[in-house]
Amino acid sequence: MVHSTSEERAVHLTREAVELIDAGHREAASRNLREALTLAPEHPAVKEAFLKIQEEEGNGHHLLDLCRRYTSGKDEPAGKDAALYLRTDGLKPPEEVALECVKFILAQRPHALSSLQDDIISGLVRQSASVRQHFSNQLQISVTTFFDEIYERGDAAAVCLDTVVLDPSVWPSQDARLHCERELFQLFIAKLMESGHDEDGRSLKGIARLLAVDAARLQDLVDDESLDVILSSLDLRLPLEWRSQATLATVKYLEVSKEVGQNRFSNLVSSKVIKGRSDGLIEAFSATAAVFPVIPEAAAALFLSENFLAALAPLTSRDAKSRKVETSFLELLNAACVNKDCREAIFKHLSTWLSHLLTNGSDQSSELAAVILAKVRTAAQVAPSETTGKLQDDDTRVIELVDRFKDSMSKRKGESMANVIEGLAYASVKPAVKEQLAKDPVFVQNLFRVLHENSTVPSVLYGGFMIIMNLTQFLPNLTEEQKKVSQLKSYAEASPKARNGPDPLDEEQHVIARCTALVEAGIVPLLVDCVKTSLPSVQILMSKILLSLSRDRKSRGTLAQQGAVKLLIGMSTVKQGSSPTEIVSNASHALARILISVNPALVFPSSGFPQITSAIRPLTALLSVPETTSLSTEQPRDLLPVFESLLALTNLASHPDESAPEAIVRQAWPVIEELLLANSPLVQRAACELVCNLMTCESGVVKFADGSKRAAQRLHILLALTDTDDLATQSAAGGALAMLTEFDAAIAGVLERPRGVQLLLGLCQEEDDGLVHRGVACVRNMTCLATGDVARRAKDAIKQNGGIDILTNLLKKTKNPAVLQVGVEALKPLVS
């Protein structure tokens, strides 16, 4: 309702603006148009009004007038209108107008105009090739002069220089472009070296963008002094935005410069560490911590070097200098935990100091120390001779840390939870911690609350869902051969698992109990809330969680009630290429599991969303071998998703709405047909049961009864499946034939198969009442429903294969009323 009212007001304001222009009241018209654009920037009527006004201005242009008033009359509302115009999709100024506008702006000294000039310049560069060409021409005259002219006008304007030098279409030659690009890069570096940090973010953006796109051509311009000033911008005391740009620049440079750059980086950092000055140590630790997540090998080599480790020891004292660098030191240790050797070094040399900080450090220091200890204790290697006692001691210490994290989470409202979440993510790898967390409903609700509150913060989301994934993760299903290989690998790594096997708390019944606790706590609404803004890495975790939660049949109804089906359909039907395959396959598999166990009519309302047909495509995708999958003897295809998808499709095919089975036949028939011949008895059975349910729709029947050669081959397969050793497969094949033989074309197809009639009469002689009923129903259809020549041939074939005796004997011994009734109906036309 609000949306509708806003659009209506925007249209009303637009009409008034046109009338005001006609009356010569341009100021009032401008105000109306500005408000209309704010309310409904995409509305056709608003855009049309702009174009109409521009046409009526003749040789003038609305944007040109706005820029003229902004520059000459210092009219701030006009400047805002100009910036808004350039941000509005579909309102692109003519090239000559854009060029004239930028000249108006540049004719004024930077400090003579407000910060709006930054938005206007960046908008003009983005929208107009002529403006970019003008910038290129000015840079070719003098890079330094034009750089100074633009740099003072704002962050976006300065970054526009990058845009221009990276656009080959506005340069006379590649050499000219490269020359200006290199000079521009050096000017940004020079600005960064100037004293003070007032505009560091501006120069860092320029440096980072150029290195991100063209680092290979610029790396030779990065000398020790240049790299040092970039590394200094990684200082934890500086704003996050600046550090992010400095991190991008550092990483891109190290990636292309390889060993030369990494050696230069190590030497610069080591020099700061050896000198031991507080500011230098903070810069060194900050830089190394920033590099660890992206180039862990190089950072680990530096961290584990003799000089570096030796310089760390004095910092464990409690003097003023140590306290000053304490936070950056702890951040470095936290980042270093990504590397196994670094974790072991921290565990060996710094555990005592970190434990001391837990109770004697500041709130920030003790929290970071707890996170680091959780990481190193969780991953600590234990000597074989110390295994039992040492493991128990480490588990106890980790559980104590977890209690600390839980306490912090319950007491702190609205504060940053990144460190607490990260510590729990590492600690929850341990089975004892999984049980501790899952069995604490207060903690579960606190965790859900934190994730709801931070649904747009990727680091918190990733850590929080990593905790949940650890709680819900099942042990992999391994073949005997895979179990042996895993055990040998554990022996080689001297792992306690090689001697004791998996922890009992990771056995299926414990994982199911943990999953049930999360489902009962209402996890699906949390996932629905967080999936809207999540990164692919977070969505992968969410898909794994949903797959685990759907494993227990008892939880599937609750998951459906909480909205899991709609969520999973959304996750599994994203556009191809826009989402990792793992997300789609996990979500599709979880969807299949839920749809096996729920009544489709309860999940898919007759009118509304989701529609039942929307679930078919993701389920069908599970039936085919993924293109990215590499199969081998050691790693055969996992057929469980195939089997469960077939069961889910079978359930959907039973829905009263014929659109479901029709859609299944249309989208999945070729692969269903292949699976009727699968080597796996369970997959073959599930495919046959699905085919049976598809015989309720016209498209399904036509596949067997259109009189074609291919239909005859399909009928042959179905007849053969009535003679397998698997009772359920026989039953499904018999059920499908009982429906098919209601049609003359199918009966004719059976008669054309050499053993067709024999196989149907064979069903009548089975021990199982269900199979007998299906066989007798087929014979009854052939003797009672067939017409014309087909009816005559059917009766003759049944008589020639001993059908009368078989039916007579059957009627004598059966006690099933349904079989008796159908048998009498089948026999009567044969003996009359």
C-alpha cells in the first residue's frame, strides 16, 4: 500500500513539474522532480517527464542548467539534482552536454565547490565516453598537472583517473596509455608517502585499483620505500576501509612478484621486528596478519623464521611496551593459526602466556587469547604415550574456554561478536563441545539471535554457521576399502583415531539428537533470514546444514512447516553459473529428503506459492551425473541422492494435480528411462515405482502406448521387470502394466512381445497377494477392456498360454476378495 502511494505521489509531482516548467517556474519544477525521483526513480512517467522537459528546453539541457547553477551560483540544491540525475538509470546525458558539464566543474578551483563535485565528476566519467576522452587528452598533456587538478576534488573523482587509464578505447596507442598509467601509479604512491593520513584512503584506492587490474605491468615500480608505505597502511589503528585497500594492493603485488616480492615483504617486516620499536612492531604484526589468510605459505615462513620467533619472546612480559603492541600481537597469532606449523609453535611457546592473559588481560586481550587457545588446543597434536590423559586434559581446557565464550555471548548485546563466534567455530570441532553446545537451549537461542542481528556481516555469519555445521555434520559413509585407506592415513599421521576409531559422540544417534535440538529451536526461520544477504561461502554451509537436518525422517515435517521447502527451492533453482554446484546439489538433495516424507498437498497449496512444479527441476538435476564429477573405482558415484530424488518425485507424482506428473515426464523422462536399467537394485526399484505413478497422466501412458518401436522397447523392459527377484520392483512394474493394459495400444504391445502374456500370467501364480492382484488385473483388462481385433488376439494368446487353468486354480485357492472378484471378471470372457 505504501509503495503504491509513493508511486502515485511521484506521478503527481511529475505532472506538476511539467506544468511549472511551462509556466516558467524552473526552481519549483526542479524541487518536484527531485522528490519524484526520490520516491520512484524507475517509474516510466518520471523518466518521461525528464525527457520531455529536456526536449522543450531546445538547445539547452536540464543537466547543463543544473551544473551551470551549481558552479556559478553555488546552488547546492542544483548540485544535488545533478548528482541524482547521473545516478538515475535511463537518464544518460548527450555526449556534448556531459563534456560541457565537466568543463563547468573543472573551470572552478577544487576548494571553491562543495563535495558534490565528487559525485558529479564520477557520474559524468561513468556515463560519457567524451568525458573519458577529455580526461585522456588532459593526462597526455601532463599527468602531474591533471592529477593535481582532479585529486583534490574527492575520492570518487581521483579513482576516475584509474578508470580512464584502464580504458583502452580513449587512448591513441597502448604505449601512451601505459606511460600515463605508470606515471599515475607513481603519483598515487607519492601522495601516500606525504606526511599525515588525511587522504590516505583516496591514494590507497587508486593504488589498489591499478594493482588489481594491471599489477604485472606495475610491479617494477614498487621498490622498498613504496612497499613499506603500503604495508604501513595495514596498521590496525587505521580505519578498516584504508586497511582493506592496502590489503588488496599488498596481495596483488605479492601474487605477481612471487619470490622477489615475498622476500622484499619478509625483509621489511623482519627489519621492523628486529628494531623492536612499538610503532614498527604494530605495523609489522598488522601487515603479517593481513597477509596470512591470502598467502599463508609466505606469511608462515616469515613467522617461523628464527629472528621473528626470537623477537616475540620479550613481548610476553607485562611492561608498557608489551601492552601497547599486545592487540596487534594477538591479532597476528590469531591469523597465524591458519597454518598447522604456526599453531604448533604458538601452542609450544606461548600457551602459558595466553592462559595468563585470560584472567589478567584487558577485555579485548583476554577475548583474543581465548580464541587463539581454542584454535591451538583443538588442533594440538598429542604424543602416543600421552594420548588418554593429555586428550582429556585438552578437552577439559577447551570446554572451559567454551563456557567463557557462551558467557560472553549471553551478556553482550549489540556488540561485536566476531571473536567469540570464531573461537566457538574452532572449539566446536571437538565432539564433547558439540554435545555441550547442542544440549544448551539458551546458547542455541543466543547464537540464533547473534546471527539474526548480524545477517549482513559475512565474518559473523560464516563463523556462526560453521558452528552449526559442526554440530550437525554426520560422519561420511565409507566403503570398506575407503575405511581401510582412512585408517592407514590416520596411522601414518599418528592420530588417536587410528587406535580408537571415531569418537562415539560423532555416531549417528548423537548427531540426529543434535539436529533435532536445532530444528526444535526454530533454525529454518534463521536460515530464511540470512540467505538473502549471504555470500556463496556462507550459502555452502547453509546447504550442508539443511542436508544434515533433513536426514532424520522425524524432523522432515517440522522442517516443512518452518518453510524449508520454499527456502530449498530458492537455493536449488538459481541461474546456472551464478551459484556453486555444491549449494545447488546439497539444497536439491535436502529438498528430496523432505518431499519423500511429507504430503505434497500440505506443502504445495492448490493456489499459491511454491508451486509443485517448481520442485521438479532441482530433483531432476540430481538424477544425472554432474558434469564436474570425476568418477573412479576409489570414488564411485554416490547413488543416495539419485535414490532419494526418485522417491521424492514418486511422491509428487501422486499429487492430484496432473501438472506434477506431466512436468516430471516432460523434464525427466530420458534419465528415468535409463535408471530402469540401473545396476543398483534400489535405484532400479525407485525408478520403477516412479514410472508406475506416472501412468496416471496421459504423457506417461503415451511413452508406452503410442504404437512406436521405442514404446515397444519400453514395454519390453517393464514386462521384464515383473520377473526380477525384488518384490517391490515386481509390484511397481505390475502396477504400471495394470494401468497401461486399459489401452488397446498397450495390450497390442504386450501381445507382440514373445513372452509378454506369459510374464503377466506368471504374476498370477506368485505367492504374494499384491503381485497376484496386479497380474489378474492385467489379464482382466486384456479380456474385458480390449476391443476389436486386439480383444480377439488377447483372448487367444491367454488361452494358448494356459490362462484358463491358471485363473481357475487361482480362484480355487485365493482367499482375497479383491483378487477373487477381478479373477472372475478375467475368466468369464475366456469360457463364455
